[in-house]
Amino acid sequence: MNLTHLKTFVAVAELRHFARAASACNVSQPAVSHQIAQLEDSVGAKLLNRAPRRVSLTVAGEVLLEEARRILAAVDRAHERMHEVSSGAVGRIRLGASATPGLYLLPSLLADYRESHARFDLQFQIGAVDEIAERVIRNDLDMAVIAGRPPTDELRMQTLLHDELVAIGAAGKARRTRTRESQPGLDAQCWIMREAKSTTRREVEAWLNRHGIVPARTMTFDGPDAVKRAVTAGLGIAIVSKLTVEEDLKARRVVRLDLGFPLPTRTVYLLDHPHKHHGAACSAMLKLFSATFPEMR
Amino acid sequence: MNLTHLKTFVAVAELRHFARAASACNVSQPAVSHQIAQLEDSVGAKLLNRAPRRVSLTVAGEVLLEEARRILAAVDRAHERMHEVSSGAVGRIRLGASATPGLYLLPSLLADYRESHARFDLQFQIGAVDEIAERVIRNDLDMAVIAGRPPTDELRMQTLLHDELVAIGAAGKARRTRTRESQPGLDAQCWIMREAKSTTRREVEAWLNRHGIVPARTMTFDGPDAVKRAVTAGLGIAIVSKLTVEEDLKARRVVRLDLGFPLPTRTVYLLDHPHKHHGAACSAMLKLFSATFPEMR
DNA sequence: TTCATCGATAAGTAACGTTTATCGGCCTGA
DNA sequence: TCAGGCCGATAAACGTTACTTATCGATGAA
């Protein structure tokens, strides 16, 4: 039993006429006879009574007609949905991000996207870099934005922008602003750090290590917002992404510190799967990224 | 797009592996590649991401997987139902009858049938002979039982039994029983007749005509029951099928009259369509008829 | 680097569906 | 009553389709 059999059968059942069904299906009459004969063989029952000048349905034929209509309707529906998908009328994008770009870079961009592509289903998720990259590899996510190099080379990386790290302290201790901290002073600070899996934390630790700074005290907070709050509250100093504190520096909620050594910069990458065929929703997102970030070219 | 495409695609999507899908479908791996390529062409979208060592679904693929499962489930369901029908696990019979056999011959037989074939849908309908025969021709009915020859030769006729007509009168006028009525006496009777389209009525009219009896008064009643009630109430005499009055004669509700001329007999036929393929339910009914009526052989 | 895995590709072959031509049955109308 | 037309079945030839085996190229693992 295949779809041609069913289409032919439905035509014959509705027209009650082999030859007319044949022209309706754009085939010759013997082809219809053959199709019906095959179908009857495959279901093991006569479907049609061939009385002279009168074709009628057997019980089996009526049952099969009902089912055939159901099947063909399901096929039509499938074609319709595929057309919607391939024409870009509907779509879905599952975007991931690490905390810094997810909280400070993407929200406004996603708002633009949602506005101009309301018909697409937009899913967004923030997570640790490793987890996000793994999900892109497994195709649980379509693409992801992360700060710093991902832990894998399986994915395509496109540069979105370059991000600086900056040192910040509480606004109340403004006297230190623009003042070089001596290294013992840096050791003595309480360093506010991101959670263990954070890229920022790894970069900060590498920097501290590189300059022989051994913090006397550290405190760990989950996410850039929590780090900022801790700094604002005077709990210590921190090295954070400039992206996360531009507003706060302007508003003088925190002040920038000059630690005496240059702080690293890092790259914000867009990750996606090199072998993946992007649908309309993903292509639109790529286009938006490329329009927003000249670096991406 | 055909069912093979969909089955192959579902196998690949579930196993996420072309070669394993191939062996699951009992075909070679290139056949699977080919099927998927064709399917992607026919829906106009890539369905699978072929990353090295990792096959995953595109958005279009996920949509189609959903639809393909729906379609294949509908096909399975169709096969199941067809199997039920052709194995005789389910069935349907639409039986028609004219008034006399429908009211006096079939009810007990249908009770037997329903008891031994509860799984079959039994539909029964009483109507005028012309209408019933037409419905059998159009395959609105599977078969029918009628008294007397049908108005068409398009249908197969099988003899069930021979039925006598008998003349009856009200029980109170018992003196007439077994007494030859003179012909003027017959003319003078009020004749209770069946409705115009009744076979019985036509036979009675032919008989009256043949013997030169011209009823002075006639009354028409719809159906054999109404005729009997009219006779019982003393409204007149009637010629009716013996089938309809056997009980009433025994119970002395009516008496049999001897009108001096032999009354005709007629045959009760089973009608069905000569080109029709009977399902299990109809075959069972034919078997029951043939067991019940030795005439049918 | 070498080997194994995996999907794509090529070429040959087998199977299938469709076509034209024709048959046989049946109904219709002169 | 017979000729003509309608209708579905059948036969043979043809073209297409879908499968097979063999092989390639790319990729990852040992």
C-alpha cells in the first residue's frame, strides 16, 4: 500500500468510475485498474463491486476510504507545514549564551529580533560555557554567544566584538580611582570572583597568577550581577567585563580601578555547528548579528 | 513523498545513523541516502544535519518527523482495520425487506443472527418492494427479502420459501368459515386492502380481476398488521399472506374463509447484487438463510 | 599516521508503473 | 435484434524508479 494506491482509490470511490478517476489522476484507465487490483491484494479484501455501469464500495472499501482520507489529509498537512517551514513563514531558533553576553549584550538584540520576526519561536537560555557549547554540538541549541574561547574546536566561531576586562571597586572608596595599587595592596584586597565555571573567573585567575598576585581573601558570587552588587556594597574589588559595568560606571555606582598591570581583553564569539543547515529563523538571527557587529563582517 | 521515504526518514531520525537505519529497513546504506535526498528534495528543505559521526535533525526535520509519525500511525491503523474487516472480526450487513417477510419472517431469524454474530453491525429496514430493490441495486443495502417477484431483473434472486395467500374474516362471523361464498356475496363484501405499492395488494387485485370479482367497497390499510386489525374489527374480509396470520388463526382472532377459488401462492425471495463481494457479515447471513430455508439449498 | 567509520556517489540491474492496443461484457437505441 | 458505445480487464512494450555492489572522501580514534 502506498500513497498512489490510496489517491487512486479515493478518486475511484468518489467518482464511482474507473475511467473518470483515471483522468482525474492524469493516468490511463488501465493504470487505475492496476492500482486498485494491487491495493485489493495488499489489504486482502475486495474494495469495489464492479457491477456493469455501476461501481460501488464493499464494506472493506468503505472502511478503507475513511482511513485513506485520513492518511491523505495527514500527508497534505505535512506538506503544508513543510512549506511553512521552508518558506520561512514559521521557524524556531534556540539560542544559548554564557552569563556576560546573555545578560548584557543580547537582551536588546533579542528584543529587536522578536519585534521584526514575531512569527518565529525564539528560545533563549543562559548557562555555563561548557554546557552551552555541548548543547550546540548536540544540536540542542542552534547557536550560542559566549565570551572567550570555547572548550572545543568542533564548532564554528565567529567574532562578534572584543571585550575588555576592567577592575572595579566601590564608589565610596573613590580615592583609589586612577591610582596605581601596589602589589601588596592588591594581595590584601578582598577579591570578588565569579563562580568556578565562569570564563571570566578563569581569565581573572590567569591574570592574577601571571602577575604573582595571591589574594588574601576571595569571595565567590554567581553571575556578574551578584559580583557587582558585592563590589557596590564594599565587600571588595573585582575584575569584570566592561560590558557588564558600563552603565554602573556612568552612574558612579562603581568606580574603575587602575591596578598597574594591563588587563586582558577577550573576544565574544558566536558559536554554531559547521555542518548545520540553518532554517529561516536562524538565518535571520545570523543576519541580525552580522548587521549589529561589524567585526563579524 | 511516499511512505517508503517517510519510513526511512523516521528510522534515520530515531537511530540518528544512516547505516543502522538501512539495516533496520532491510536495505543498503546507499538506498537510505538516496531516499533521504529525495525526501529533502520533495519537501524543499534539508531535514538532517550530517555532521561527522553525528546526524541530527533540522527544524524542518523535526516538524516532518512529527508529521511522518502521524502519517505512518494512520497507515498502521488502516492496515489494522482492514485486517479486522477481512478476517471477519468486524462487519456490517444492511438488510432490507418488504413488509410481510420483514414483520413475520425475519425478526426471529435476525435475533438468532444477532446472538451468534454480536460483533457485526446489523442494520435492518422495511420498505416498499420497489424502493428496497432499488437500494440493493445502488448498494445502499446488501440484500433484501421480499415476497413476490421484484420489479427488476438486475438482482440475483434466491427462493427462500413458498407462501400461500389466505382469505380471512372476523372471528365473530364464524358461520362463514369453510363455507363457499357465492360470487355476488364476494362482490358485496368490504375488501380490506394493503397500500397501493404492496405486492400483496397487486396479487390480490390480479386474483379478483381474474375471477371477475368487483368489490363494491374497499378500504386500504398500511401494512399487514393494520389489515388484520381491520378484519378483526369486522370491517371486512381480506386476502393476506398466510405467514402473517398463522398465530391469529390458531388463536381464533380471525377465521379462514373459503372463497371458492384457489388463492395464489407466491415465492419469498432473497435478493442480492450479482456482482457484489460479500463481507463476513453478509456471508454469515447467507449461511443462516440457507440453513433456515431448505428451499434455498 | 594508520585504520575504522560513515555518508555520498557511480554504475549496473531488477522491479515497478504506465502506456497503447485490445478484449469481453453489457446496456442502449434505431 | 443487432450495431454501436461504454466500461473495466488484460497483454505486451516501454520508461522510470529504486535497489544493489563497489568505491570515494572526509573524519575521528588508536
